[in-house]
Amino acid sequence: MDLTDKTVLITGAGRGIGAGIASCFAGAGAKVAVTDLDDALAQDTASALDTQAMGLVADASSQSSMADCIERVNNELGTLDVLVNNAGVGGLDLDYAEVAQAIAVTGMSDEAWDEQLLYNLRTAFSSSNAAIPRMNDGGSIVNIASIAALGPSPDLPAYGAAKAGVVHLTKTLASQLAPRRIRVNCICPGLLWTRAWEMLAARIQASQPEMANMTPRQIFEGVVAQSTPLGGEQTPEDIGNLAVFYASDKARMITGQVVSVDGGITLQR
Ligand SMILES: NC(=O)c1ccc[n+]([C@@H]2O[C@H](COP(=O)([O-])OP(=O)(O)OC[C@H]3O[C@@H](n4cnc5c(N)ncnc54)[C@H](O)[C@@H]3O)[C@@H](O)[C@H]2O)c1
């Protein structure tokens, strides 16, 4: 897939899945803007890419922060063609005590609920709203949701609800933006060993005494082995490859779609 001369912005791309998506777009020849709450992470990821790239600090949950950032990208790399709404999970200061506690909906505080919706749903809303008036017709928006969006999510109720909102937002935007031929699609990743999962595994360990002697990585591998029919975890590039496809002309008639990249985890639900 050839995205030469296309300008792509990926939110939360300083590390993890977003950094993998950035490298896939660079591999397809696109010019890449890497944004993150953490400036140093954004700069490092951008400078490692084998393409014209820039790193910017921006809060994906703020329309004004993203609007400023997109103006800079449009001036320096060319008008935006593709927005990837990847930023999510716990914000800059990951507090997985709140994120990963096995809490029932009924036990959650209003604040914990709102925080998760801010980090994991408003990010896609605010970034899209900032980008839509500033991007080329015929472009593409790719939203990163989660398999947590697709069924009950008893351990992460607010996260699951936020990601279900991302799936819904995908379909609404796809319908609203069709007259401009902007396609909007969604990816639901399964299990990936990123900083987010590392912290989640540490949290699971703290609440399960029988796992006291396991490393976070071993806990993650146990979950993968138990739940993945194809065997094995997914990689950021597995997600990035689909994002590049969605953004390419090969997907010119695909909009409003939601695809899981999860090794078959959701087959078992
Ligand atoms: N890791 C998994 O197994 C998994 C599974 C399903 C979905 N996801 C989703 O993939 C996306 C990336 O997750 P990850 O595992 O790479 O997480 P991560 O925590 O490793 O990386 C997330 C990055 O996003 C940045 N970020 C967070 N909030 C931001 C904001 N408001 N504005 C700008 N940047 C922000 C962080 O600073 C960090 O660099 C998230 O949307 C997450 O919900 C991850």
C-alpha cells in the first residue's frame, strides 16, 4: 500500500501501539506527525521514523490543543489526510489503581467514571472535531477502540463503555463525513504487551496472592494463552497494518466498519 505524499497524524503515538502504527505509515511512505502528552516520547518516536516526520506535544482530549497542533502539521508537512485516534487508557500519569481495579459499575465513583470517558472517548471526539475542518476531502479517520467495547467488560466497566462509544462515534462520523468522501473506520485490538498492559498485569498481581511469584509478563502470557485461539499476542504492527489498509485507496469503499485484530479472542464470547 502506497501512501506517498499523504500526511498522517497519530495521537498518543509516543510509545506502544501508536508508535507501531506510526512506523507502519512511515513504511508506506506517508509523512507522519506523532503527537503525545509526553513531548520527549513524541520527539523520540518521530526521529526514529524513516520518513519526513515531526513530534508534537498535544492533548488529544482538547479541541484547542489539537487544532493548534494540526495547524502546525498542515504548515510543515502538508494538509492532513489521515487522523488516527489512538490516544487512550490512563492519560499521562497512569493511575492503574483506578483503571484496572476489578470494580463493579456500582462501586465506581463519578470521578473515576468521568476520567475514563475523558481519556478513552473524548480523545477521539475532540481530536476528530479539531481535524475535520482542517483535513483534505477524500481522507480517512481510523479509531482505535478495543475488544472491551464488544461485550461485557466487568473488570474495566468505564473503559469498556468508553470504547463502545468510540465504535458508535465511528459509525456516526462515517455517515456524516461520507459527502466529503472522508472514510471513518475502527480497529479493536486484543492483547498487546505495551506499558498499559504491563501496569495492568502488575495490578492483577497485587490483587491475586497466588500470582505473587509471577512477573507481569508471565501474567500477561497466561492471559494470552488462555484466551487466544490463534495463539500468541498481537503486535503494534498488526494494528498498524490494518490502519494503513483502511487509510489506503484499497479500502476506498470501506467506511463505518469495525474489525477486531485479536487472534480470535472475540470468537469465544
Ligand atoms: N495494549 C492493549 O492490549 C490494548 C488493547 C486494546 C486497545 N488498546 C488501545 O490502544 C491504544 C494505545 O494503547 P497502548 O497499549 O499503546 O497504551 P500506552 O499507555 O502504552 O500508550 C498510550 C500513549 O498515549 C499517550 N496518551 C494518553 N492520553 C493522551 C492524550 N489525552 N493525548 C495525547 N496522548 C495521550 C500516552 O502518553 C502514551 O504515550 C489505547 O487507545 C488503548 O485503549 C490497547
